[in-house]
Amino acid sequence: MGIIEKMRLDGKKIFVTGGARGIGKSVSIAFAEAGADLAIVDLDIEEAQKTADEIAKNNNVKAIAIKADVTDPGEVESMMDQFLNTFGRLDAAFCNAGICINAPAEEMTFEQWKKVLDINLSGVFLTAQAAGKVMLKQGYGSIINTASMSAHIVNHPQPQCSYNASKAGVIQLTKSLAVEWATRNVRVNSISPGYMGTELTLNSPELKPLIEQWSEMTPTKRIGKPEELQSICVYLAGDTSSFTTGSDFVIDGGFTSI
Ligand code: NAD
């Protein structure tokens, strides 16, 4: 079997949080194109259902939508139960749901701070923990967490200390889980995207000046597309990455190299 065949995900069962749109949707499409059955997990169940239907229609795979708030331990637990009732096992998990609130540190309310940390860091912990429990019992599995280049550098001028702190936390959480579970064949890695233009951001008139600014600041002089994160996630979810754990993959058009 050639390397491309070995990288396929035929028959694998994967959940993606924040999968309704943006990066989560794009990576879900790639997982399905590689042959995986999927659960699109999101707060926005209508959009998640649309994404799951579109994926099932365009690929010969099963795709379902599950409503869950990743910050709620009970909802994460019942999401996992629903997933296992449908698919029977869990091969990979993409813990990707996240938000950003821009506010100067001296003005950021504690509520804003907690909301970002809750979704971006505690949400990744809860979903990775739920996935890990199942995978440790099975004796295999791969978890991919979404961090950000903001874990490595402080991008500016938008002030976002809570976001930067939460994403740095995702990388250390990823490494901690990877080391704890390494001998039990459960791998945990993260991706750190730079500025990416999702359907939503690229079509937003308010964001147009920001996108121009971000493009100018990125060495490639353009921001990335979610499709440019697909292949690394397919690699990490599959069997050819069997010796890769505790790693963070920066995909940022050279931003953090400056
Ligand atoms: P997006 O806003 O387009 O999509 C996020 C999805 O997460 C939405 O469907 C939303 O409903 C869902 N979500 C939000 N809170 C949730 C919760 N509590 N429970 C369940 N689902 C929830 O965002 P995106 O740009 O696709 O970003 C996805 C991830 O990538 C985030 O973690 C983000 O921080 C990270 N990231 C994005 C960029 C970028 O430039 N877009 C760059 C680096 C990292």
C-alpha cells in the first residue's frame, strides 16, 4: 500500500467540536473525503445539521450532528454517549471550538476573561478528557486540539490577553495529556493556525480593514484558508502519525518566524 493510501481514514469514527462552520467544517470535510464517519458537535445545532447533511450527501460516509456546549461537563458526557451509541468506537477527536474577545487588559471584565478561558481551554480539556477516557479503554486513539499562533506570540494591535493565555494553555494541556497517555497508544497533538479567512470573516464588511492589516503583517502577504489546515489534521488523525505525540504544528504563513 502506498503512503497516500495509508493516510486514508476509511471507516474511522471522529468527532469535531465547533464543526458547524469555519475551520471545524473545513477539516470535517477533509476527514469525510478521506473516508471517516463523523459527528459534527456544536452549540449551533441548525448549522451543525446543515454541515453534517452536506458532508453525508457529498461523501460516502455517515455524518451526524450533536448539540453540545463544550464548557458543560454533563453535555460533553452525553455527547460522548450519543457518539458511541451511533458509532461504537472513537478513533479520533478534533477539539476545536473556540472564541476570541478583543478588549484591552485593563478594561476586560472578569466575565469576558472567564468566557474565553472556559470555551478555549476548559472546553478543550473536557472534550479531550471525554475522548481520552474512551480511547484509553480501547487502547488507541488520536486527539487534535486547536491552539493558535497566539499561543506563541502576542499578535497586535488587537488586545486579546485572554485569548493568548487560553491558547498557550491548550499547548501545555496537549503536551501534558500526550505524556500521560503515551504508553497507552493515545496520541495528543495541537495545531496553531495563523490568521485564517473563514467564509464568515472574509465576507464581513466590518472585518475588511482588519483582513487587509493581517495580510500585510503576514510574510506571505495573505491570510490562510481553512483548507490549508486539512492535510495536517488528516495526517494527525490517521495511522501514519503513529510516532507523533505532544507536538504543536504551526501553520501561519511565516507569521511567527518574524
Ligand atoms: P468560528 O467562529 O467560525 O467557528 C467556531 C464554531 O465553534 C462555531 O460553529 C460555534 O458555534 C462553535 N462554538 C463556539 N462556542 C462553543 C461551545 N461553547 N460549544 C460548542 N461549540 C461552540 O471559528 P473558527 O475561525 O473556525 O475557529 C475555530 C478554532 O480555530 C477556534 O478554536 C479558534 O480560536 C481557532 N483559530 C482560528 C483562527 C482564525 O484566524 N480563524 C486562527 C487561529 C486559531
